[in-house]
Amino acid sequence: MLRCEGGRLYTGYTVDVKKRFASHMSGKGGAKFTRGFRPVGVAALWKVCGDRGTAMKVEAFIKSLARDEKKVLAAEPLKLEAMIVKKGIAAEVHVCDVEEFIQ
């Protein structure tokens, strides 16, 4: 989850965090959203254990949240696992150290 200009939050899936973050920051090859609202930092980062489909379900769930719910999740990333369980999504998620993945 990226913090973008205008107080917006962007959520996306990737298997290579460093490469995807660099493409968002460069404005080339990143999502259309991040070309319009430039990233200013990382709000939260999770690793989803399992297959790609599971990760995509978690991504879709986060994207479906209201802005205020996303802000809470960015401030308290440990809440994601309880939220997806409540929604019926069977996934193991781990909060990651942003510095470890971005540098």
C-alpha cells in the first residue's frame, strides 16, 4: 500500500516489491493511478502466504475498503489478518518491514 499525493492510498499486488516500487516512483510502467497521483512513500506492506489467487483476493479486499478503513489499516497493518478472516478469506498474511524490501 503506497501513500500518494493528495492523501490517497494505492494498493497493488507484486512478486517483486523493489522493482514494482521503482516503476511506480519513476512514473514509467507503474499503475495509471500512480502516474496521476505520484507516490510519496509506503503506507504498509504485507506478504501473503499461498498462491497468487489468494494474494489477489487479499488485494481485492483491501481495494474494496472505504478510504477511512484503508487509513486505519495503513496505521495498524496487523489488523489485516483479522479483517480478512472476518470476510471469509482464508489467507496467512505477515506485515513486512518496508525498509527491508525497498532499499
